[in-house]
Amino acid sequence: MGNLTTASGVPVRPRQRLSRTAVASVATAAVLSWLATPVQATSAGGAQVVTSAHAAHVTARDGSAAATQCDPYASLQPPPGPPTVTPGSFMATVRARGYLIAGVDQNSYRLEYLNPRDGQIEGFDIDMLHAIAAAIFGDPSKIKYVATTNAQREPFVESGRVDIVAHTMTITCARLQDVDFSTVYFDAGQQILVEDGSPIHGVQDIAQRRVCAAPGSTSLARLSQYHAIQVPAQSYTDCLVLLQQGQVDAISTDNSILEGLAAQDPYARIVGTTFSDEPYGLAISKQHPDFVRFVNAVLAQMRADGQWAASYESWLGSPVPPPPSVRYQG
């Protein structure tokens, strides 16, 4: 597989370990980025169709009482053929504007983060956005990024402040009441991150321990089930600083995010096994089902032509798993 490049033609960086000083640089750069929202971009398989009868027997994976009659893995089926911008579509509106507006995190190393070395927003999630922009404009760099916290993701989509959110966002039945999602582009699971010497060896040990997670995340909500003392922080970079300072005993969120944190701290390690399913989707307004179908066509193309696998290997390493399975509805 060929190497991926950013929109400016610079090769995507392989995985790299940041020092504690670099961690602080990332946090500082991220804080500064919040003051300039929106931020102008500087960078550049087979499927199963799900019927409504099948979806009616799927229970919400987040355990919520809301909306049990849904299949969080099923998304709108794209039209046959490559992604196409049709006249009168939402994609045509975006093309006329001149750029895609995307809500992203800037603190999830390897997934979506502001690289303090060059000011580029990059990562695995960002590669998904580059592919969508390329399909609309023929230019992957035509993106305006809006720094978005976990709690802002759904409101920003619903209000139209952003066209799409790529922010390690778990598809849940509760969230599907407010926004639509693409097909699953990444499968994660919740785990625990601790510093060396911690007595915590897994989720069974977090009762009455101070555990950090982001507000508005499924991770924070789930900690109450294990009687942990919930410590919210705006970003997981903030959680890492709290862990290094001894102000929390652990961080708990998706293993994909924890691996990025562990890569920045040689004294941190992930413990225990996963205790949740976290299927990631790209969030889109319910007012734009044509855009959902278009994005699904882009993701299908990425799975088929090797772009998804190349991005995974570049950012998350080897071995590269098969892309998540896809199910369509309607």
C-alpha cells in the first residue's frame, strides 16, 4: 500500500512517541486553538442490508432506556457507484460554499490532534474527512475545522454549526434520536489507563477510585456502574496531566484514545480487558440524509481501495485488522 499524504503533499507521519515536554506542548497548543474557532484547515467490503424488523430487536448498547428499537451499526444505504455530488443536494451546497465544516477534537493523539510541530490537524479520523472533502471538491484540504468538546458534538451538528463531526464518537441509540451517523469506521472498547505501580489492574479495581473521563462521553457515564469517583476533564490530554500529577488514579475511555495517551507517557500503561463496545461513526444532521448516504459511499470506497487500511497502518500500526463490518438500512 502506498503512503498517505496530507493535503499539502507532506507524507503522513508514522507513529511517534512524544516526551512529557511535548505532551505539555500539545496541551498548550490545543488550549490556544480553542480561542480561534472555527479553525481554517492548514493540511491537506461487502454490506448487509438491515430491515426494520431486525432493528426492532436490538437494544441500545449504552444501556440507556431511550430508543431500544434501533441498530446502532446500521446506516443509510448509499446509491450504487462512486460518491457523486448531485445538483440540489447538500453536497452541492457545501461545494458552492467552498469548504466542508468539520467538528473535531484536537487532543486525541493519532486519531485527531493538533500537531504542535507544524500546526496541522491530523490523525486517523482526519483522514476520513480528507477523503470526504476530496470526493466533494477534488481537494482534500478544503476543510474548516471547529474545535469541539465531547458535550458539543451533537448540539453543533443539530444547530448546523458544523456539517459533520469526526470525534471518536460512539454510535448509540440515544444519540441516534438527535443525529444521524455514517456506517461504523472504527471499533473501539473502553479500558483503563494507569501509571506504573498502580494497584488498579482492571475495571474491577476502580470502585471508590478517582477516574478521569470527558463530559458528554459514554465513558464517563459508564464509570458510575463500577462505583468509581468520576472526575470530568475537558479533554483527555487534561486527564493525562491530572494522572501525571497524582490528582486522579486512572483514566478510562476508549482504548484507541488511551493508546495515544500511553504513547505520550512512558510511565503509563493500559490495564485489563475491554468492558464495552464503542462503534465510531461520523455524525451528520438528520436534515441531510443525502449527505449520510454520500459519506457512506466514500467510506465504502475507502474500504474497497485500501485507503482505510493504509490510514490505519500509518496512524495506529500493524497488524491492520479488517475494516468494521457494514450494515445498511433503507
